[in-house]
Amino acid sequence: MTAFYLFGAIAVITSLMVIAQHNPLHSVLLLIASFGALSGLYVLLDAPFVAVIQIIVYAGAIMVLFLFVVMLLNAPREDTEEARLRGRVAPGVTKAGVVLAIALIGELIWALTRNTASRGFPAGEPISVAAIGRLLFVEYSFAFEVTSVLILVAMVGAIVLARRDAKGSGA
């Protein structure tokens, strides 16, 4: 029980620190620590496969992608409200963000209200990596593809928000 509280506290504290940081590089590294704590929680839940996938996919591949984008953009600090009010963020970007947020809320409502009682593993079939792959890429292929598009949109959004003006003040 002590390990659960330890991993839970690490996950909560590092997740809160991710959103409190001004340096995006520190946020990425703290998010990796949070994913590590979540992986520890999965091990405590007797789900070692999910724990390993958490480390390989999220802490490995996706966070390397985020780290690459942060370093590519060379964004040392988060922009303040004052910089946004001076016109560094175009009004169209804000409107697009609102539209994407509404689309995400609609998708969440749709996903949470679907009847999923008939989905999952059949009662007699043993759970294996092949069965998980078949379920993921056949039954849940739409959700899998939507997640990849969502990650792509987040990356493009980060690039748009952090780009420097060509005629800018040399910043």
C-alpha cells in the first residue's frame, strides 16, 4: 500500500508541476516522470504489459517527439499574456483553438455515451498480445486513428503558436 501512495503522489505532484512550469523542456521531463509513476501504478495493478507499453509508447516515443518539437522550436519560455495582447498570436489561431476545443468536447461526449457493453474480449478467449492487437486495430481502429490525428494537430498547434515572425523585432 505504501508503494501505491508513493507512485500516486509522484504522479499527482509531477503532473501539477508540468502545468506550472514556464520552461517547456522542464515540462516535458516532468511529464516523463509522471508517466513513469503511472507505469509503477500499473505494475501494482498486476498489469505489466500496460506498464511496459506506458514506458515504451508514451515515455519513449511520444515524449521524444514532444522533446524534438520543443527543441526544434527553440522556445525557452512560455509567452506571457502581455506578449499575446501585443499581437504575437493571430486572432485566427484563437478561433481555430476554440473550434478544436469544441470538437474535442463533442468527441469526448460521443465516446462516453456510446454503448460499449458488447465490446471487449470474448469470455472464453485467453488474453494475449495478439488478442489485444486484434481488438485495438479492428474494434477500436477509429479511436486509434483519431488519437494519432489529435497528436498531429497538437504538434502543428505548438509550431504555429511558437513560430517567430519573419519581420519581427529580432527576438
